[in-house]
Amino acid sequence: MILPIRHSGKTWNGLLLGDRGIADAWVESRRLDSIPFCLATIFLGVGLYGASIGMWQGGWQAVFVAIKLPWVIVLTLATNALLNGLLARLLGMDIGLRQTMVALLSAFAVFSLIVGSLFPITIGMAWDAPPPDSEKAGVTHRHLILVHTAIIVAAGVVSTGRLLMLLKRFAQSDSAAARCLFALLAGNLFAGAQIGFLLRPIFGQPGLKIEFLRPDLFEGNFYESVWWALRHAF
């Protein structure tokens, strides 16, 4: 039976501690209580974490990133919803479109709880770092990006592990669960990278104007920017 919203604290603890019964019940149930619960968790946890990313460049940047970062996740899942459901079926999963969405939302809820719980640390980093108009702004900016990248990767590894355990529960075999996990991650990373690029700036850049979206919103794409960076790095 799905845990009600009023038991959110108990549910959050269970998700972080790897209680498989919670996500299993969400996927098996025909009720939709888990979807608003996971969305609320994503907007709260990732929103707080996003605020700590933007705080280094000021209050408005913190507000902008707190709004945009959860939407990167939600828009990615919405964009790939049909593809995710089809891939799960084709790769040997005994779950449908809605159940695949719930499984992915539960994994992102775990991710959100991890990064959100680090908010006191990451906001402290932003407060203690040299300001963006200092001589050390460039070095500080790079260091903050590296730290946040490490945090995101670590939280992603844990949430991916939770998702794999959940997929094994509904897969025809462990190998089918692994194939499905790889396909889901590849598709969502591909779409999520471009959505994040459209909603830039996330980390911001010292010396540039603080704004919600860049005026060149639809110029270029994430993969062109990576290729440009690689070419100029070497």
C-alpha cells in the first residue's frame, strides 16, 4: 500500500536507506499518489541544491537556478516519457508506461533527497568562497563546478543503483534489467543535456550579466558546445 503524503518524513528515510518496499509498492499500485510526492521531493530537494549553486553569484542567480534545475529533470522525463515506456517493454521489463515513469521518478526522488540534504554544506561553500568580482573568481568558479559535478555524480550513482534494484524486481532477468537501465540512462542523459543547455545559465559565469535565460536561447546545442570546448582545450 502506498505511503500517504503526510508520512513524507518516514518515506524519505526509507528511500535514502534503500527500503525497496516503498518504490516496489509505488510501481505495482494503480494509484497515482507517488507521482505528486516524487515531484514535490524533486522540486524541494533539487530546488534547494540549485539555490546553493547560484548563491555564489548573488540572490537572483540563486532564485533562478532553484527554479530551473528541478525543471531540467521534469522536462527530461516528460520529453522521454513515451520512449522510456517503449524501451522498458522492448528490453524485457514487465512494466508499462506509467510504471516506468514512477520508477524513474522514485530514482530522481532519491537523487533529490541526497543533493538537498547537502544544502547546508553547499550554501556554506558559496558564502565562504571569494566573491565573483575578486581576482580569484575564475579559479573559484572552476573549483565550485568540480565540487558540484562530484556531488551530482555521487548522488547519481546512488540513485542509479536504487533504480537498478527496482528494475530487477520487474525484469525477466538481471541482464534485461541492466540493458533497460543503460537504455533509460542514455536516452535521458541525451535529452537532459540539451534541456539543461536551453535553460542555461546554471553555474553562471563571472563577469557575465545575471539573467534567467540567455538571449541566444536556441543558438547552438549542448553537443556543439562540448565539441568547441574540446577543440579549444587542446
